[in-house]
Amino acid sequence: MQLRKALIVGAAVLAAGLLSLTPTSQADPPTGGPIVFVEVNGVQSLPNNPVPVNGTFAGGTYTHDLTGFTTSCTHSTLAGTVNRSARPLPAGAHDFGFSSLHMPCAYAIYTDTWTITPGCVLRANFYDDNVHDGTVDTGPYNLGASFHAVRGRLSIPHACITVTRSGGCTYRIDGDVGASFDEAITTVGGVRYQKLVLDGPGLTMRQQTPSCLGVAGGSITLNNMTFNLQVTGGSTTGIDFRQTLPALPTGGAVAAVEVNGDRTVGTVAMDGVFRAGTKTYSIFGFDAGCAVGSMAGTVTRGPRPLTTGVRDMTLSTLDLTCATPLGVNGKISITPGCVMTLDFPDTPNVQDTGPNVHDGTVDTGPGPAFSRVEGRASVASQCLTMLLSGSSCAAKLSGDIDAYFDEAVKTVGGVAYQELILNGDGLTYSQQTPACLSLMTGGLRLNNIKYDVRVASGTTTGIDFRQTA
């Protein structure tokens, strides 16, 4: 009898326990779905379209499993690309590809510096089946949670991390490890970031040199190694792993350009003033704020395509004053006798499946159904000049970069404007005076440099890239 009573009581306790667990296991069920699209800064585009990203180390440690020694890293940088497009990706493509890493880490009395072996790319892929539209996939993963950071794996191909120890030892690392991408945007030092977290076992040390004395072997476990990751040039809405496909474009190819309601063939004077943006000096990795600037030139009105040698826009004046890593301002301007040319075919290379323009000044924003008109800006050799304030340092630049024309007409100080945006890598230094001390080398990146542009005689309906002639 006592045994029977004990069994009954035990069964009742077990049943109560199971019942008490049931609401927890069913609470907050997943509300999303599998990844079908990755959007970057609100832009949606063609398949397999890489967008540059970079980041800095934010925290975490790693453990050498053989010795049990745990260490942390500082002042680390990471750079690569994210694929902005529909999923699944084609064979050989990956969600993220990282080609640059510099990560110094304290190891006992030494410093172990991790870099990516030349010719290698680290590949991160995400397979989560509970993502949402909007950057709301954030937080730790819990079974049954409605929202959590996007889950995946980082793969390091064979011997694709090279570690150089300050004492002379060198070894390689490869394998794969858990990865998560937290979509929540945080601001650090005025810069908007999202978080890439690498965590868990799976990495192997190999190919140690004799000076490692046999101790640089075995495996490594990462402990929430976190990088603050941004879209190069600035994150706005950030990287979004989405559960739905974007809307399809609704327009067509550029058939004509209308200015203030007029489509007759001719050129129309325009001018503008600097509104916002920064530039990056590649040799220093220095992001410089810009303060003032102006531009002036012409827009070609009439049907498209244009005859050979005729451009959509031609700028004879473009000034931009920004800070420099040397502590003085630098002014970029078009070299006398030169021009900057801009063409806006709205071809499908960045924003959408274009060309995708519409009648009326409605091609505005990142899209995809309606997106600002896309093109390229070009300057010939030595046709941009940079002068440093209070110095005889002068440097010449040339190249071509992305250009966007946002047709939305807005009013600033009672004047109607539209927006011209210059963005991206592509400008390189070609020569400099001795006073520059050979510091003006490499490239110059423009980060969403925006000019408020108006028709010189006054903007009414504005400049309209149209799909009908």
C-alpha cells in the first residue's frame, strides 16, 4: 500500500511538473521564416551583389584547448563584403566573405597577431529559419523565442589564418565555428554598427614553425568573439536578413530627361551646395568630416540615348572642404580646364534590377519599386586637385565613382533642390608636391557626399529621368 501511494504521489508530482513546463515551451513561438533575401541600408538588388563591410573588435576571448590558456584581443579590424540579394545564393557565393583581418592578441608574454593568409577568404553563411523583415532579429537564441540574432557558421579554409607570434613563432588556423549576426543597430563613437559574434569550438592549429617549440598545436575555442560591423561608408538601416522578397521594379529604361517640364534638346545650367557626407583616406584609414562645398555645371535635356561624347551632366565646378589626418583642412576642386562627367543609365549594378525610372520626379530613395537614378561620375587624369590649408602641399586625383540622382524636390531656405550623391572608392592620387611628404598616396573614398542641386534659373518641377520620351 505504501509503495502504491508513493507511486501515485510521484506520478502526480511528475504530471504537475510537466504541466508547469508546457506553457514555457510553447510561449513566444517563432514568428518569422527562413532567409529569402538580404537587404543592405534599405537597398535591394540583383543576385550575388557584394557590398563592402568593415568592423572593429568589440570583445570576447579565445581558449587554447591544449594549455587551457584564455586570451583576449585588442585594436582588431575586419573587412570584406556582404551579399545583398535573394537566397539561396548560387554555388560558390556566401553571405559574408572576409578578406582582411588584423587581430593582435595577448598570449602569455607574447602577442599573437591573426591575419588572413594571402589569397584566402573567410566565409560566413547563415541558415536561420526564424528571421523577420526589418532589423529586429536580435538577442540570444532560446528555444521557442520569437526573435533572436541570425544563426550560422563561419568557415576558415585550410590554413587560411596565419598567426605570427612576437617571439618569431608562426602557425596556421582553419576549421569552422558558430556565428551569429545581431541586426540591432548600436552607435559607438558616432558610428552605427551591428554585431557579428563568433563562438564555440571547431578551429584547429597547424603548420607551426620550429620556434613554436611544439606548443602551437591542438584546437581553439572562441568565446563570444564580437566584432562591430558596419557597411563601409556608413550603416543607415543596416543589414537585414528578411523572410520576404522585395517588391519588383515598376519602371523602365531612361528614354528622356525633362527639366522643369521641358524635354526639348539642349543644355540647362545648374548649381548646388554641399549638404552632408564624409571622405576616407585609405592610407590612414581616416574618416574625415566635410564642411562646405559647391558645384556648378549643366544637365543635358532631351531624348536618350545621347550621341557619343555628350553626357547627362557635366560639372565645371566642384569644391569640397574636409578635414585631413594632418590636422588641417583639405580642399578638393576640379582642376582648371577639366570637367567631371556624369552619366545615369540606371543600369542594374547596385540598387535594383533596373533600369527602373518613371515619369515624374518619383525616382527617390533606395527602392526597389522606386529608387534614385543610378550612374557613374568620372574625372580624367589629374583633373581633381587637393590643396592643404596653410601649406604648399597639392595633390592630383582621378578616377570614377558611383553617382546617384534623387529626384525628390525638397525646399531648403525657400529654395527648391534635388539631390546629387557621390559615393564609393575609385579616386586615386596620381601626383603630389614635395610639401605633401609623400603622404597623399593610395585612394580616397567618398562616403555619401550629398549636394543640394537646383536648376540655375530656379527649380520648379525639377530634373526628371523619364521612361517615356
